Amino acid sequence: MGIFKVSQNAFLSFSVSLPHLFFCLCVGNIPPGVNPEAYQWFQSVDTDRSGFINLKELKQALVNSNWSSFNDETCLMMINMFDKTRSGRMDLFGFSALWDFMQRWRAMFQQYDRDRSGCISGMELQQALAQMGYNLSPQFSETLVQRFTVRGARPGIQLDRFIHVCTQLQSMTQVFRERDTSMTGSIRLSYEDFLSGAVTRLM
């Protein structure tokens, strides 16, 4: 149906909604704990009516502000995060959790994308990370921008890569904190321990 691609933020900001009559007919079928808007979108995205969202369906549904699809890595990361059945797909409950997850990241992205360019600059990224509690250098933020800028595009991080960067940063920070038991901000670990943490959190 392509509903997610109707507008820049169709999936993320509810700027396009299904007819009110359809919502009223469906609301009685929404399981407890499922976001009503997420339920409507799930019905639209689940094109094969399998009761699950696979990687292809999710990738076709999500777009950045320039109408480019979300990249494969970010979509796969989301599937892995919210696939409660470990089947490589998301059920309705996982999709509802993803919905809430996306809303939070979209709000932060728009807060710092002040020029509404659809991209976060190095300075804007540093400010966003500082709000999240990360005391990182401007050089580190610029390195992230260079690493995640779409090839051939103007420097900056689009929404999909912003979510990917921040989620990975949170995951690696959790690995660090689990080992920094004395809260000194410094740890010692072997190379294999480091790789184990990365594999567990990011793959």
C-alpha cells in the first residue's frame, strides 16, 4: 500500500492517518498493550498478511526526509532488537515497541536538525549526544559524520543512520559500564573481551 511513504514523516509523526471509520472498525481488534496507530500501520506494512514484518517489508516502509529508504543495516538492527520470536521477523507486539522507539529518536533528530535539511551535522550531533549524557569531543562527532554520511551526499547523518549510531553507542556504553564497576570511567579488558562485547551488543 505504500502508506509509510505518503509524506516525509508519515510513519514517524502520524502526519497521514487512515480514515476514522477504518480506525473505529479496527480498534476493537487491537490486543492490549499495542499502540493503536502502530496497529494500523502494521496492517498496511504486512503486505503478505503473515502476521509478521520481515526485513523487506520494513525497508520498503521506512523513508528518510529525502525519500530514500532506510539502509539495510539499520532495518536489520531494528528487526534484531524487536524480534521477540527470534524468527528474523517482527510480530505485532514487536512492531508496536518499534513504533515507540522510532517516535523517541525522530523527536530528538528533529530537535537538532534545526535547518530542516534532513541531516544532522557534526555540531548538531555533538549537541544531541551531550543531551544523552555523552561527553565526547567535536572531533569524535565529526568522525561519526564522515563515517555515516551517504556517499555522494552533503556531509551529515540522515535519520536512519542517526538511529543506528546512537543505538550502537548506547549498546557499547552499556558494555563499558558493566565492566566499570568502580565507576572510574576507565577499564582494562582483553581484546577478546572487547570483541565479545561488540558481537553480543551489535550483531
